[in-house]
Amino acid sequence: MNNAIRIVLALAALGLLFPSAAFAEPSGLEIMTKVYERPTGTDQEADLTMSLIDRSGSERVRKIHQLLRDFGAVEKKIMFFQTPADVRNTSFMNWSYDDGRDDDQWIYLPALKKVKRISSDSKSDYFMGSDFTYDDLGDRHPNKDKHRVLREETLEGETCYVVESTPKNSDYMYSRTVTWVIKDKWIGLKREFYDEDGDSLKTLSVKSFKKIGVFWIIVHSEMHNTQKDHRTIMKLENVLIDKGVDKSQFTERMMKRGM
């Protein structure tokens, strides 16, 4: 092999001869996988304020304490409602699986003194009067959808990939979603949801995020159901990461026991 051929092969290996190939943009699936896998710590504890605002501007505020822990193959989250009195001691638990299985979900209603498992048919129901369905509260695995990059654009000063996701299962509650994903941070800054008829249903907007340690954490988001003109605002405060949330917290017994 002569020196000229050696130089060409070396340049190609370094991506200097064909730079467009070396720096190819990620696919839609790769982008949404990075969003799904964005690290948020081994465990997390926070106070969550959920504000429900109807079309007349009337507001109902709910205070929640939230715990989360990554067990490797499964991520577990539990939420304890603290106020107001009519929802106090209600709790919700979600287990999300890395292998793409459907999330397992449970809700405890103190009036019934019973933990109820959320069936697959009920995951399109809205959670506690909010604009989030039970399915929205889980972590939808990117392999459940087909993804394509529509374009790149700037939103709220951030350079984003705009990715359209359509479900592989035609019976899914949304016909498609469109997500604005911040490059490098891999935060879904905005997501549009379309109903089964293809009409715009609601939009999730991230209003604020911050870096806690080495992790990017969403601390303020809003879901606006445009068909009902109803909004749900979520604000996280007192966020603690990797402080040692006990593994035993994520059980039906703890749901009944409360905080």
C-alpha cells in the first residue's frame, strides 16, 4: 500500500475526508431515545405544586410530595397528595420499564381504603382532574413510536430538533405528537398532542429548567388542553438528588401509609 492510499484511509477514518458522514445528524429515534435516557440521578425527592385552571380563570391548587428512584431495569415513582383536604392521603405510583413493557400504575383512594391498579383501558383517563392522562405520567418508551425529524428551529432561545412521533399501535390515544428537543440538553421543551382524529388536543410547554449538580431538571411546566381551554401547571421545589431515597418506599403498603 503506497503512502497516498494510507493518507486517504487515515483521513476517512478521522472523518476529515468526508466530514458530513462523520457528523451526521441523529435520527428521530436516536433523539427521542436521548430524551428518554436523559440522566436525572439515581433518586430524587421534591415538592410538587399542581395548579388546575379552568377557562374562567378559576384555580385549584394541590400540594404533592414526590419520590423517584432508578433501580436499573425499572424506574419507580410515588406521589403523595398533602392538600387540599378532599385529596389528602391520595397516592399514586408508577413503575416504568427499560425493556419497553407498559408501565405499571396504581392509585390509592383513602375514601375506599383500597389500592387500585390502573388498567390499560384506563390510561387515557385524566389524572385527578388535571390535563395529564395516566399515560402522560409514565415514561413512554421510544420504541413504541415511529419518529422522524421534521426540521431544526430555535424556540425560547434554544436550538431544537422538531420530531414527529406516530404510535405503532393504531389504538393509542394520540394519533401523533410533535416534540421540540433541545440539542445537547435533550430536554423536550415543547410537545404538541393530537387526538385520534388528528386534531390538535393539547400542548405541553416547559417554562423553566435548571441544572442541579450535573443534571438538567424540569422545574416548571404547563399542559394546556386547547379543546377544553383548561390548564395544569406543575412546579417542582426543594429538589434533592441522590440523597438516598429508600428502596422500600415504592410499595402498596407505603401508598396506604402515606408520608
